[in-house]
Amino acid sequence: METADIILNHRQIKSKIVRLAWQIYENNMDESVLWIAGIDERGMHIAEMIQYELSLISNQELRLLNIVIDRKNFEPAFYSDFEIEVMKDAVVIVVDDVLNSGKTMFSAMLPLIRRQVVKIQVAVLASRSHRLFPVKADFVGISMATTLQEHLNFDNSNPDNLNLTLS
């Protein structure tokens, strides 16, 4: 049976999220609106946490966007309470739990470029060093050099006991 080592516990994850929010704010403090775009369920969970922390330190309008990736063809679908058509000239922070090869992040960003956003930045809880696609995270909670056989897993099944494990 495979065991998993806890890399970040709940308290550490919360601390990383606060730091990520401050970094995002410092890099975008002149923007009146920020789109926070979470990829799939786990990325969206982190995006919501970042949005909450940003709301405590900023007066910016924070708009959530959920990006759901179809894993068969890597086509993204976008869901938001706001009109996505108004994203032209917007700043978008694309958020995911773990940046591995960059394929998921890359496929999420291409349609945003077609919407003529002015800037895209990437925020991740954890970044690995196995890039196959030209994606670099602007804001990183933790960077880890792992083997291809190792996996970083963000567990958000219990919102009161988040953890990031290596297995």
C-alpha cells in the first residue's frame, strides 16, 4: 500500500494562500477589477480562498471564473456569475492546485488570450519542475523538485483539514 507524506498541512496552506493573495494584490494594486479563474474543482477551491483573502486587503472588484477542462480533448469551458464577454482588457489570475507539465494551464489560457485579456498571471499552491509546455507560475505557494513517479495531491475533501501530500 502506498503511503503519502504531508508536505503542507491545513495551517500551512492557509498561510500560503494569504501570502499568494498579498503577492497578487501587490502586483495588481492599480487594477479596479481582477478576475480570479480557478481550474477544475481543486483550483476553484484555491481561487475562492484567494478571492476571500484579497477581499480583506483590497477594494478591487473580484470576479470568479470557473474553468472546467475536458480531459479528453483539453478544451476548457468557462462558468461565471459575470458576463465573460467583458473580459476584454481584463487582468486574469489563473489558479490551480499543482502545476505539473503545464498542459492543463496552457489549455486554460489560450481561450483567454482570444478574449483579448490584457494580462494573465498564474498562481498555484504547488509547482513541480516537469514542464512540457511553456508555462511559468507567477505566484507559487511551494516549489518542489519531484520525480516523474511522485505525485503532489491537494486534498480539499474536508475544508477544515486541507493538506498537500506527496505520494
